[in-house]
Amino acid sequence: MFIDRKYCGIVQDNSIGKYQIPPTSDRCQSVWRDLHEDLHDISDEIYNTTVIAKQLDLTRPSTATIPGHHLSDEDLEKVLLCSTNDNLDWIKYGPQIPLNISMVWFVDDVYVGGESKTHAIDCYSYAAHIYEGHHKLFDPNKNFTSWYDVNCGEHSDQRETSKKLLGYLFRQSTGLLHAVYEADLVPATGSMTKRKASSYLLSLYDPLGLILEQTMIGRLIWRSITEVTKDWDATITDDHRRQVSEWVYHSKTICDDTRYGVPRFVDINNNVNSVILSVDASILAWGTDLRCVSSPNDRIMSRAGLFPKNQKKWSIPRKELESLWRGLKWIKLYSRYLPVKTHLGDQQHRLHPLRPDPRPQQLYVITDSEINVYRLRRVSNDKRLPVVERRRLTEIRQLCVDLDAVIYHVPSGVNPADSLTRAKPGIYRYDDKIVNAIKLATVIYDYKDQDAGIDPPDDPTTTLDLPPDQFTINAIIVNPDGIPFPDLTTLTNQEQRAELDRVMSYAKQQYTSDDDRPMDTIDFVDAIKACAHRCQQLDEDLRLLKKYLEGNITNDDMGSKATYSSRLATICELDENGIVRRRLQQSEWKHIHEDPNGVIFLGGSYYAKKLMAILAIIYHYTYLHKAHQKVTGQIQRRYNGKGLPTIVKNTIASCIPCLRSKAYRGLNYVSRSVQALATRSIWQVCGADIVGPYQRDETNGSTTTSYKRHILVVHDAITSFTCARILQDASSQSVADAFHSIWCEMGAPSVLVTDKDLSAFITRQVKSMLIGHGVRHLVLPPYSPHLSFWERIHRDFVQMARSISSQVGSENDYIRSYLLAIRAFNCTAKGWIPFSPASLHFTYHQRLPGDPAASNDIVNYDALSAGTINTDDFTFARSMLPFVKEIQDKVTSSIDEYIEYWYHKQAEYRKRINLSTEKTYPDPKPFDIVFITNY
């Protein structure tokens, strides 16, 4: 029952009389009763007393303490294991009760921690006092105050007293924990067996991996020894003995060096102190390193290993992927001790309330493997990879969800795990390089990001999984198309809000032609200049770059951002307004960029994000509801900002016309089902397109000149009847004249569907002509996985024209062959009806200008408007609304005059025939055609 030592874990004091006094039976029963008490029950007692202390004053900080006599006897009786008067006095008149205490029991040791030195001492004093009341004593060496020698530093010749914690050496002078090498140096002479070499290489005690690079060198030496020497008692080679001897010497040197160590206390409970996991892999090894954001030069812990022989032939990207998977699994295993989401094993008991529980925060993961980050972003590409990599990618994505981890691609120079995989010991100082690399990273995998190209994980965490009390109510401002406007009320600066309000005045439902865009106006350019100045003033990187371009600072003044800013300055310059722009080559901006002065940098400030959202709305309406990729491309011709593609997509993703058009385009309604959805009559819904240009030789007198000609093709949705006109050029006036020619000859349809060609179809001349003929002009959205109903026929025309042109002895040019192909198509019966398109077309009643359009029973206008954009909503078309009636009346009156003229002309002609012919008519015979006139 009694252990012959004063302190050994949980013991009973029997040191009186030099352990010679035999215990009595009553004493043995008392000790057995005290030792039989469960440690968890005593820990619960400590926790419950702290809970009572907190309820006395909720405003006190977590590191505060409360005297025990402030607690009432009734509350203490509820939480004490044995509520006697002596026990109540033991609590009330003992050490003060801390409001927050952290304690962990190990097999034969105990940890009592705190948020500061004073807090740790208070927690230890109270916990030791409670356990002493249960006849369980703490080792005094475990007290925080026992680690500091009072006389240390008073005498320079006095040797520092060494302390150890879990095998690590603690130096009071530096406040660091150091690894320990417990073996002696290798003798200069003599042989060494394999067993002895193993003893030397295993004598370095470093479970946290503080100097893991040195351990990796020993592992490489041991691998080379095992490849040559198989027997444990065999003598290793002289070269291997020399390597072991040098390794032992360097290990002792590193352990004795005061610079190699980690602080005893690293604050991971602070809200801003997230942890950074760095992973890397080389040909031979993989490594993971864990550090704190607030202390990037101190390694908290690390893990590394050598790849087995069957994995040495793996590619570097696969090894990098394996290292990333191992690192995340390692963090998940120790998640209950780190500021990340805690995950327990299937058979693991719930954690005690006294166990340290850091606040969960986002985990930063950095790697120098860019290809693996792209693989994580593209779930749809997993099927192209081997089974092993597919499995690893799936597990990594799930681990990112479990740990709330975001993976960043950074250069190898700022990856702390790089030295682990290359086994290069040294003092590496990163300071703010890691944090800056994370801020400047462009290749990122965030499981919560739904950006273009990033597929969501199989089971993402959504707000539907949250309890109802965690839902919040938010309000946003949207325009009639469902596009949300950025909330400018969050800006406290009135000048900033006024600048953005000025630009937002252009974020309206504007549809303009290519020659009349709002961003080309003087007022808009002035508003953007003011906003650009503000963006570059608020962004730290752009502010340093501007000062560097102005010559106000040097590389030494910029610190860690000197390399980034100096490289960026080689392609940037200041314009006459003091705005930082990217300098362009003369051959570049002609084909890609619209602004010859360069691209304006907007940065990534909160103000810049609001501006980019407004620009997204303006460009979305200016370029007629183009998809977010094309809108981003148009904006990037003039502006560059951090996260621009994501902001553009999130801003215009809720556009109702685009969503409706995309849904109908996904049904492929204009390819096959337009006959059932759009119209029930011939030549009521037509599609038009311009093909070409095609080279054509034209003879003018004695000279032959080559010209580029276009062909306007109009296609009926029902009969597939096609009309074509050769265009001298693709100007809007030529297209309008060609349409007028077709409508006058073939009749005007009720609806014309085209693509969004700003230079040919969506123009004032074409719109005026269509208004005169009473044709409704609809425009298809810019995205579609299917071909339009006329594009399939055009493909057949091209194949037929090539076939005709390739015939032996054919002298037809390509345009003539194309028209012959159209003629042959119109005269050929289709499979679904025994009539040709031409025979069907010329039997219907043509609609004259001024006649009412087809009714809703004939043309389903709702179905067409759901998948298209009406050009009546464009700005230039709305400006013509007051003159629509005038244009239609003018065309109608002209048609009425022509019809009346031809009516009188034919009446006179019939009258003249009747007067000049014999008026007696023979008796009609069967099947004779009898003409009856009015005269």
C-alpha cells in the first residue's frame, strides 16, 4: 500500500521515520479509500467549483480569481464529493479559485496550464490544493515557479540549473526547450556493429521534431547501412562508421546550441493566431511542419519520413499529394490540442471540460505544388487520374471540410517543410514572409469557394445543417433583373461613398451599341479616375509601388515586399493623372486591350471590391448579358483587381434573364422542339445569320479584283425554307437592305431570332427596318451547349458547297456553290413530310407591312421571350419608341399607295380587255373555268 518514495505520481506520504513505521489497519483502510477515488471525479469537482465562481461575476476576465469564502455553503455542498465542514473550510480558506483552468492527466504525470505565468501559478496552486485534500500529492517540481532559479543571473560564474520537461531540456536564460542527445561521442578508433550504429542513431530525443532535419540525415544513413549490412552483429563499413560519427558530433553540437529551440509558451488561444501547416515532398522524403501565425520562426512540431522502395518511382506531384494527405491526417489526429475543429475517434471518450480547448480557427495549408492545387479545384478531372491519386484527392477535399482548411500555393523559398524533405539543418527565419506569401497567393483551393472551375465537394457543409437559432436575416438591394447592388452604407467615409455612387449611376439596365457605350463617356472616365486614386491609396501594395515609381522610397524601405514591388515596377508606370498602370507593348494593346495607356490596378481593398462589383453590372448590361467569363475578360482589358473573376461571377450570377435563357437553352428548344414550343405557322419565326467572308474574284473591265463578300441567310423554323442575299459588306445598312429585300419578296415574319452581333444586327438601321415591317427582333444568349436551329442547316450548306466546288471541271466559286446548295436544299423533300420547303413556303399567305403580327395562338411569344432578349429593351431601341408608330404608319401608307395603284392598274386592264373582246359567251361545258368580273 505504501511506496518507498516520497513522490511517485499519486502516492501517500510515508517518509516519517525513514519509512520504518509500519502502518496500522485503520491507516491502510484510510489510504485505500483515498487512493480508490477516481481522478475524473476529482477533476469534475475542480471544474464544478470554477463554474460556481464564474456565476458570481460574469464580467471578470478568464484569468481572474475569486476567494473561496465568497462561495456559499449550499453551492459547495452540491459539487463536493464529500461535503463535510472540514472540506468546506478546505475550499473556502484555501488558494483563490481561478475562473478558467486547464488540466490534463497522463499516466504518471499531470499538466496544469494557463494563459500567462501568473494564471498558470494560480491554477496549479488551486488544483494541487484540491488533490491534497483527497490525499493525492503533486510533485513540487511540476510547479511553474520551480522552473526559475531565484539566484540565476546574480553570479556570472554560477552554472545554470538544468530542467527537463517530457525529456526536453529547458534553459532559463533563453526560455527555450531544446532536444537532447543522450549518447556519447563515437570513439576515434575501433569498429562498429549494426546494432551499435542503431543505438547511436536512436539516441537523439526529439518527439516534437524541433530539429527533425538532423533526424532525417540519420534515417538516410540508416537506410544506406541496412542496404549493405543485413546482420545485426555484423560490422558496418568504414564509410558508414564515419557518417555515424559525424552525425553524432553534429547532433550534440545542435542540441548544445542555444539557438535551436522552441519557446515554452506559444500562444495559440488568441483569436488572430491561426496555425500554418506546410507540406512538401522530394524524391526521397516527405515532410510536414506546423507553426503559429504569431510566431513563424518557431516550429511547434513537425513530422517527416522516407518513401519506401515501392514508392520511390512515384512522380513528384504524386509524392506532393501524399505529403499533403499525411499532413492533414496528422493535424486531424492532434486536433483536440490545436486551434482547429476537434475530431474524436470512433471509440474515443468525450473530452473533459478541463482539457485545453483552443478556439477553432481556419487552418492555413501551404504547398509549393501548384498542379495539386489545380487538381483539387477540378473535381471533374479526377476520372483522368490513377486510382491512387483519385482516392487521395477525395480524402484531401473531405479533410479540408473537416478541418476548415484552405490550401495556398507558395514559392519553395517560404515553405518551412522544404528543409525537412532535403534534410538540411539550419536556422531559418521567415518573419512575415509566409504571411505575405499567403496574401499574394493566386492559386488557392477553398472548399467554400464556388468560383468558375471549382467543383464543390460531395457533401459540403451548408446552413441547412445549422440549428434554427443560428440563422440570420439579411437584406440586399437588387434591381428588376435580380442583380444585387453592392451595399455602400457599410462605408463610413462619405467621400468614398459619393465616389462609388457616381459610378453606380451607370449601373442600370443599359443596352447600347458598340459605338455608344457608357464607359467611353467623359463623365464616366472622370468618375473612374477618382475611384482608381482611392483604390491605389487604400491598398498597401499599390501604395508602396506608387511611392517606388515616384522615387520616394527604395528597396530597403519596402522590407519583405521589395522583390515583389521591384519586379512589378518593371512593367508598370504612372500616367499623367498619377494612376499606376501596367505598361503595354504596342503590338499587345491593338489586339487585346482597348486602352492604349495600360491597365489600371485596383488592388484588393474593401473599397476596390465594391467598385469591381459595380463595374461588373455596368459591363454585363453594356455587352448585352454576356456570361461572367466574357464580362471578366472585357473588364480585364482596362482594370485589374484581386479576386475579380469571383466578384464578377457572384455579382451577375443571379441575373434573372440570363438564368431563364440558360435554362431554356439547356432544353435545346431551338434545335428540335421549336416547332412545338414557338410557332404553328409557316414563316412566322425565322432565324438569321451572316456567313463568311468568302473570297471572290470579280471582273471589272479588263481587270480582275478579289473581294471578300458575306452572305445573309434567313431560315424558317418550320419548313426549313432558306433565303440568301449576297452582301457587299457586313455593315448595318447593307444588312438592313438585304432584310428589306427578303421581306418584300417572301413576306415579313412575326419574329426574327439572331445572335448578339453588335455591328450587324443590333443597330439602329436594322431596328428601324424591322419596325417598319412589324417584325419582333429577339436575341439569343451568348452561351449554349447546342447549335441553333439554323446553324445545323448552315453546316449542311457548307458541306454541300465544298462538295460542289471540289467537283472536277466545276468553275463555280464558293459563293455560287453555296447558293446552289441552298437552292437544292429548298427543292428537296424532308424525311418528315413528302413536300419540299419551297412548295410549303410558297403556298402560305404572306403578311404585308402594316398587317398585324401572328397571334399568341400561332406564335408562343412567352416561350421565345423566356430564352431570348428582346432588342426593344436596348437603349438605342428605347430611344426610337416615340417614332415607332410614325415609322409603321409611313411604311403602311406606302404599301397602301402601291396596292391602290396596282389595283386601279389591273382594273383598267381588265376593263380594256372586256371592251375589246366579244361579249357573248358560248355555253359552258363541263369542267370549263368560268371567270366572273365586276363588269
